[in-house]
Amino acid sequence: MDRGKGQPFPRDTQEVKTKERARRGKNWPIVMIKILMVPLLLFFSLVIGLMIGYGVVGHKPTSEVFDLGTYKHMWDLLFAGT
């Protein structure tokens, strides 16, 4: 514990800093997976929410969620007066 003034802590040495840099470079696949998982989970939650809302709440066949005609019909209903 007896250190002179101005001597660096062991964590401040160049050897430790190079290990930290090497460690940071190996995490990029994990970071990319995390970045790609957010939009993927949002998309699946949207699809599941549409299926529950249309099938369970609306008492319609769930397979009609994936039909483009369903959304054309909704568009026509919303913008019929314009």
C-alpha cells in the first residue's frame, strides 16, 4: 500500500488498456444481435396484436389479418367521404 506520488495504479497501465480494447472488439456480434432483435420483436408483437384484435376481439377469422383486401376495405371505410 506504500506507493510514491505519481505512480499509476495497476489498472492504468498500458497492458491493462490493451486488454480492454481487445475485449471491446469481440462484443460486436452481441451488439448487432441486440440491435436487430428490437425491430424483429416489434414486428412480431404487431402481428400478434393484429391477430388477437381481429380474431378474438372482432370475432373474425384470424387468417383474414394477412389478407390485403381487409386493409383495402378499411381504407375505403375511413376515407369514403373525402
